[in-house]
Amino acid sequence: GDGGVIRLWVNSKEVKDFQAISPNFKGRVLNVGKLDRNGKTSEILVAGYTSSAGKGLISWHDLSTGGGVQYKEITSGVSSIALTSDSSYTIAGLENGDIMVWDSKTYEQKLVIAKAHKDIVASLSLHPQGKFLASASKDTTIKLWRFQITGDKPSLQALQTATSHTIP
């Protein structure tokens, strides 16, 4: 947003502004979801950032309590964000082509698919039941992945690749 501010709106009414973690990081992508923590449901906002140096940052904001922000710095800028239907996992597409999966409760990185694409992961979309993930890249590919969680360990298995599409 403008001046490093993330502005959240609900039904055309401004609800809350969030200041960026650092003026060196610019907010780029957002997702909002509900997360169950120990039997209590919270609304969370997950934001992805990119610095002028190409580094990335993912932040989790608790909207229910207005509480603190948790964040993790990563080696590449964040270009897309998806949340599982229960918001327990955050999936980030990166500018270097990687896809990362984070536990939204513990903020622990659970999985990295290095070079999932040859260019920026421009878009991520999860199937409503969370069984499949689609990723689209500026490398002109769209990939379909099987997304599974066994215990607390997520996995992505490439199923199909479509080529020669374009992303503006």
C-alpha cells in the first residue's frame, strides 16, 4: 500500500491499517482467513513483502485480537500467497520460482519446493478441499500439484504442467 501501509476493508468500510514491518519492504500480496488456535477461532491476515534488494518477508497479523505480528524473512521476494481452507498452512510463491509452505500457527517453515518454476510464481490457487494446488508463473507454465498433509508434514507432488500461457 501507500507509504508501507496495508489497509484492510470489509464491505466497503475501512477496518484497520497495518504498518509495514520495515520501510525497506513493500507490501505486495495478502490473504485473510480464519485459524483455530487451541479451540479459539482467530481471523488472520497474511502478507507477503519484497525489499528493494529482492529479499522477502511473510507476516501474520491476528485480526481478532489486534495482537502482535509474527514475521519471517526469506531469501526471495514474495509474489503470491494462498491459505488452506482452515488457514493452518500458508503457501507462498516466490520471485525466484520457489514455493514455500509455512505452519500458520507456529510460523515454522515446513516445505520448500526449490525452482518449482523457472521464473516468478505469479499466482497460487488451492482447491476448496485443499487436495490440489495450481501455480502459474511468468515462465509461461501452469502447474497442478497434489497437496497433502500427513501428521504435521505437508507435501506437494507435481501432477501436470501446461505450457505457453502468458501473464501480463
